[in-house]
Amino acid sequence: MGIGTGIALIVIGAILVFALDVDLGWIDLDTVGYILMAAGLVVAIISLVLLTRRRQTIATSRSAVDPASGETVTRRTTESDDPLA
């Protein structure tokens, strides 16, 4: 579920509320439309929050042979885009 799903829910809800004039005895389409628009707004907001919180970490591992001793040396580095890390 992402931003596109939230927008789709908002559009479907708006169509139910503003474009359709159908009277069904067992369901109120206006209420369903408002619920869908609210759900779409919540989904879009949650998607944006999770998108901004996504962090990228790059781990690099390099192996080399020490010419003096012949031992294998492994060097690992980690880089992060998070300014607080």
C-alpha cells in the first residue's frame, strides 16, 4: 500500500459522494464515500511518513593479502545516509 493506493481510495470515495446519486436502501453511499476518503488520506500520510523515514546503509567488504606476512586481511566499512547515525 502506498501513495497511489491512498489517492485511489480518495478518488473512489469522492466519486461515491459527489458523482453518484443512487439511493440504496441497505447502504448509504455517501457515508461509504467519506469513509473511503478518510482511509485514503490516512494511507497516503502513513506512506509519506514511512518514505521519509527510510534509511539507506551501504556495507562494503574488501579482502587483500598482506605482502609482508601473507595473511588475508578483511576490511569492512559501513556508510549511512542517516545524519544521526
